[in-house]
Amino acid sequence: MPLLPTLPRLARASRWSAALLVAATLPLSLQAQSRTTPKQFFGHDIGADYELPNYSKLHQWFITVAKESDRVSLDTIGLTEEGRPQVMAIVTSPENHKKLARYKEIASKLAKADGIDSAAAAAMAKEGKVIFWIDGGLHATEVLGAQQLMETLWQLSSRTDDETLRILNDVVILMAHANPDGMELVTNWYMKEGDKLKRTTATIPRLYEKYAGHDNNRDSYMNALAETRNMSQQLFVEWHPQIMYNHHQTGPTGTVMAAPPYRDPANFWFHPAMITGLDLVGAALNHRFVLEHKPGLTFRAGSNYSTWWNGGLRTTGYYHNQIGILTETIGNPTPMRVALVPDRQVRSAGLPMPIEPQVWHFRQSIDYSVSANYAFLDLASRYRETFLFNRWVMGQDQIKAGGKDNWTISPKRVASMVEKITKDRGTVAAEVRAGGPRGGGQAPSVGSSVANDRYMAELKKPENRDPRAYILSASQNDFPTATKFVRALQYSGIDVHKASAAFSANGKQFPAGSWVIKTDQAFRSHVLDMFEPQDHPNDFRYPGGPPIPPYDNAGWTLAFQMGIQFERVLDAVSGPFEKVNGITAMPAGTVAKGKAGYFIHASVNDGATVANRLAKAKVKASRIPTEFKDGSTTWPAGSWFVPAGGAADKVVAQAATDLGVNFAAANGKPSGLQPVQPLRIGLIDRYGGNMPTGWTRLILEKFEFGYTTVYPQEIDAGNLKAKYDVLVFTDGMFSEAGAGRGFGGSPDTTLIPAEYRKELGRVSAEKSVPALKAFVEAGGRVLAIGSSIGLGKAMGLPIENYLADANGRAYPGEKYYIPGSVLEVKLDTSATIAAGMAPRPAVMFDNSPVMKLGPDAAAKGVKPLATFDTATPLLSGWAWGQELLKDGVAMAEANMGKGTMWMFGPEILFRSQAHGTYKLFLNALDGGFKRPVKAMQ
């Protein structure tokens, strides 16, 4: 069985049904003649100027096509966050529809690759069909994606040309809508304007995904959103497409479409066939566009898209041996112009066919999108067996790599080798590092084979082997959060085992119930990427020049973000392990009732959820203000005390069952308990929505807090303490740079319907800050995250930018640049807000603000909570100039009058992923207690 494509099949050898053979000879399908056309259904052609059907119409269109065509069936893959059905059309030949269960089984077995030899894989590849995923509508204001789904469905269900029939025979096409709620919002907003010339998809009133907005394409490894979970189930658990295509907008200026292959860097964890596979599909697309006279397609350096980052709908597939395609295409129902970019009028390897400036209509974008779909589907058809078999090959390679000693080479390890070569050889190192002379010829040899072996040994130190397994001990205090991490893996199709009895590994004992994730599985790349640090290469436009920003994060290690405790196992491990099928339920917590009641450990995030449930049951939970010893157990400050009683017992039993919280017996009642008070939380937002605010809404709801959304006009009106106990400002809600005018622009009020105008405005230094200062001084609490910590300085606190030169100018990117990465900070664990936290937590940092406290800070009630105490705080990602962070303040607390302000520079709630720093937020909501907390050991 070939591993690489051979000559394409130019003619069909398979049997067609008699009906399709007859239909193929007719100028127009008899089936199509009796079919409802898009124009009949919508009242206009798909892609008509100034027209946008909404999701309700799309859903009905899918139903209509499925009723009228035996090539189409429908599946509802789940409900959205707003409760809409998320539809997926399954498109293939009528004969294939009869065998869908078998084709799904084949795709799954080849993807998982376990227990299947080469002969069996080849036989299944011969029998099976390519499973090809096409989605649209993920980013709802990128309206092309959903519209092309409707047109492509029509063409695949009605066309009778040889190519279409061949595709339908060889491929099962899954056509999924990625964001129904967003499409309904955006298209209704566009179409509400009677004057077509005034229609716009801009100025929508809220996020186009309930919680995440544009960040819904940043959720594919966390699976926090309903829509993501629905799609992950299809992509990684049920159907296992060999290829997926994720439509987006918009194309780079002066072009029409950005397409594969993509620019460097490529991630080091996934199979190298992902890189070559993107070359293959990119060549098919580029070649087809040239021959169809569709100019303006660019790739590689023509756009900023890469294959480094995990977490997007198309990128997470790379870690599952699934070729993920992204295109970014121009187009809007309101006609536009292709702009003139002089450099993009010259042909290049990344832009083989430039496009001239011109008026551009939406239908042209539809046509480009359909051609792109057909280019990839044609390739999938021609190389059907190859794509199927190669999925097995990649899975087998990963399984084998996880069962033996294996090293993944990264820039840091190469740098260590070069340092050794430099020490030994001197000037030759420069040529070795650079890869030798360009053009023909080879790089100079470092030395003898003995020397080479010694240098390679630097790359392959035994301690640098890739782990063969990870163990999450059931003995860790916040085991429910560890289980949430495991569930995120399972949503992505990762095999997880559970220990049925105690066992040992790495010379340590682990209890029954511990989670074991082995790496000898087909999706090994994803496992490693979730546990191991990312080592992003230094990437600059030229030596000494500015950095090239990553497409998204440079580092994201989820195990670090979630703060779970895990053991890396470098050697083979065995034990009483049972494979978990499906998504694991939260293991029930233990309940031991004492004379006085119950304790919950301070480190358990869901202690806050329990406290909220108790409050609703009219039972007051309390926090322990200082360390307390009860019998042989010492409970750290910040632990929860729950009094015994009928109502409490009921809540405790339920929380142990569904939250997995352990309740320990409290035989003694601590003194000085601080009751958990009901909270009046105000979450600051703005018209149009703010993504970090949306994620915070999700987090508050998950922990069962009530809250009120607060807009700037309400802040400016003052008297906030009468309505709120705590106000939460997420990143982007205020910026020191924007002080005086708010952060960001405001929409034209004349374009906003009256019912939304109360949401307009921005948090400003002139009007908002005085009201906020009065709120804090009256006893309120302000939690500020990311850019919003600028409120501290605006309120007169002695805080400056730590990352600035002597003249106060921020360091340029050539000197300091840290895109989304995971860093380590030193936390003051004597602070009440740090209860339950480890002393050196990992934090998500994205060029986040770092504070410099003035000499009078202590006198004014300002103290640091977390600092960068080393010159190398990077844990995962890219941190150019990280030494400049040393001694900077990452988090601070300010006592002002009767109230408190907490300032968190890093993203402590990042995208509903950073569970490891949620505790800081939850403690701050709770007021940080009233008494000093003894430092935790």
C-alpha cells in the first residue's frame, strides 16, 4: 500500500447505480428539475448582493435539500449554548448512505490504529471512503462561511457531472454549521435595515457566541463551549475525518484568499505528515485556481497563519493526524473593492497569480469557496485509499513512539548542543547553527563520528525522553479540577485509564482512582502537547529586527494552566488500569460527617460552588481565617467549614456526587470563622461585548454565582455601593493608554437601536474613575485583570509600568516581547487572597502589564501579591527579553478607605482554561477574608 500519492485515477472504475448513470448522461438532472432551487427557496441566489439568510433559513434549507435528495441526510450533533440545534449534513452517494455505519467504523479504526496490522489497514482503506469535514459560520461576522455551506450543499446534491459523481462515490462529506447562534444574530442585524446601502455586519450588540465571541475558535482543546464539544465529538470520537476544512474570512489585503501551505514555525509534537499533507492539499487548490482563472490566492509568507498553535478548530486536528485546512477569503454581501497593494501585483512563489484591483461581489467569494471545496474533495476522491491508509500509518507511528524511548527535538535543546559545540570547537559553531553554506553542498562536519555522537547525546539525554505516561494522582487535594482536565482530553478523543487499585510508578505510590494517560496511542501528539512545555523558536523579521507575532499563543500547556499535579513517567508503566469509555463522570467525593460539620480543603476550586449552593439553601459556609488543627489533620487557612444540619447535609451529599468534592469530618469548630456572604457581583461589559468578559460570565455561571452586567453609563452615574459588593473588570475594559477617552472606539449612536443605547460608552478616567474610587472607599471591592489594572494608577495609586526605559517609554519588541505564554510567579502566600494556592503558580501571560510600585506604595496601602523573582520565568512558549521581568510586580493589592482593589496583570481566567489561578479570583470575590492568613507550608 503506497504511503504517498501515486498517479491519480482519471476514470471511475466503481459501479454506479442505474439511476445515476442515466442522470449523468442528461444535460440537466431529472432529479434537479424536481428540486427546489436556492432562488425559489430564498427568493434570491445565494451570494446575492445585500442579502443574508439567517440560521433559521439555513436549517430549513438543509431540511428541504435532505427531503428532496437521496444524497443528503441530516444529523443534529447537539444543542448550542442558546439552545438551537446544531445541524450537520451528511452528503454522499445513495449507495454510500446505506453503509454509513461501516464507513464510520473503518474511519475510526484507521484513526485509532490500535490492534490493526498493515494488511488489515490496507483492506479497510480499499473498502472505506474518505471522511471529509467542511464547516462554516464559526466566526459569525465572517458571513461567507455559512453561505458557502448552503451553496455547496446545493451543488453536491444536484450536480450530475462526472467529477461530482466521482466525489460522491468516494467521499462522505460532513457539512457542519459551527456557530448557529452567531449566524442568527449577525444576519438578522444585517437584514434589519430597510435601506440596503446601510446594511452592515458591524456594530452588533453582543458577542456572536454567547460566551466567547471570536474566541470560539480558541476552545478546541479545552472544549468549554457546547458548540466545540458537539464538533469535537464528530471530529475525534465518532467520524474521525481524514481531512477537515475550516472556512474563514478575510483574505490578506490585495488578495482574495489565504490558503495552505502555511508559514513557519510548525509545531514539534505532531506527525511530520501533517506538514507534507498541507503541501499536498495546498498544491491541489493552487493548481485548480490557476486553471480556473481565479487569481489572488496566496500562501506561506503571504499570510500570518502557521501550524504552531493548538486550540483552533483546524489546528487541534493536527495533533490527531488529521489534515486541517484553513482558508481566509474576502467578501461581503455589501460589494467591496480589492485593494491595490503594489508588491502584490508581482508574481511570487507564494502568490502565483496576482489579482488586479476591482469591485468585488459576494457571489464571487461564494464561487471561490465552492471551487476550493471541490479542489480538496477531488483530491480526496483521487487518493481515497492513500488518505485512509496514511491515517493508519500516522497512528501506528505515534503508538510505536509512545512505547519506546523517543526524543522530540526543540530549539532549546539544539541551543544546548550548539553551546557545547562552541565550547569545544569555537568558530565552527556559527556555521553549524546556521546550517552551513546555502545552495549546493553540505554543512561542514562538526568533527569525527565520535564527536558527533557526543553532541547528539546532548540532544538525547535520558532525562529528556518523551514521557510514556502521565499519572494524575487521586490524592491531590483538588482532584475535581484534575478530572476536568481529563474530561477535556476525552472530548478530544484521548484514551484515558483509571487505576482500579493502588500501584507504584517512578518509585512512588498512587492510590486507586488515579488517572493514567499513556502516550502509546494514535493521538499521542495531543497528549504531549497538553502536558509538555511549548518551545517556540525565536522568530524575527530579520536579525535585530522586530518579532513576527505568532498567529495566536506561543505557549499554552493546559496541565500548567489548570494547576494540576501530575507525574511524568519516562519508562514503561503497567498496573491495574482500566480504560475509560466515553466521557468520565466526575468521581464521587467522600463524605465524612463530624460532630461540628465538614471541612473542604482551601485548594478545592469548587469549594466556592458548594458555598453558593449552601447559601441558596439558607446555610452559611465559612472560611477558616488561620490554620486549624482538628485531630491529626491540619486545615490550611481559607478552608471551608460547613456546619452540620439537615439542609447542609443534603447539599453536601449532592455536591460530593456531582462536583466530586471531598468533605472531611469537622469534630471541632474553628474560632473566628468568616461567614461567606451573599455577593452582589457587577461584571463590567460594553456594547458589542468583550471576549474576556464573556469567558468570565461562563466561569461565574459554572461556579454558580449570580451577577449583573454593568455598562459604563451605570458606573458614571455613581452610587455603586448601594447596588454592588464587587465589580469585575476584565482585560480590555480599561487601558491606561486610553484613559480619558475609554478603551477603544464607540459606535455611531445613530446606528444603534434605542433599546441598546444604555450599553454605549466606555470606562473613562474623567467620569468612571471618580465613581469607582468612591465605590472602593465606601467598602466596595474592585477586581481588575490585564489592561484594566490601569485603573489603579488612574485612581491615584503609586503604580507605573515596570517594562519601560528611564524616559517611561515601553520597551520595543526588539528588546522585549512575550506573546501568549505560560510564566511562573512567586506568590505571597501570607495574603488572604492566596489561600489554597501553591507558592509558585503558573500564569497565562500575553504581553501583560507588569507593575512598578512607588516608594510610598506601602504607606498608601499598596502591596505586591505576586512578583517575578527570577530572570527565567518562562515555563512554556516564547519570552524574548524575559530577564527584564525580574523584580516586577505581577499582582498587587490596594486598600483604599474601607475597600480593596486587586490588580492581576496576567490572565488569571484565560479563556476558561486557567483553573490553576481561578482561586485568586474566587478568593477576591469572597473579599479575601477579614483576618491575616498564616503562610501556607
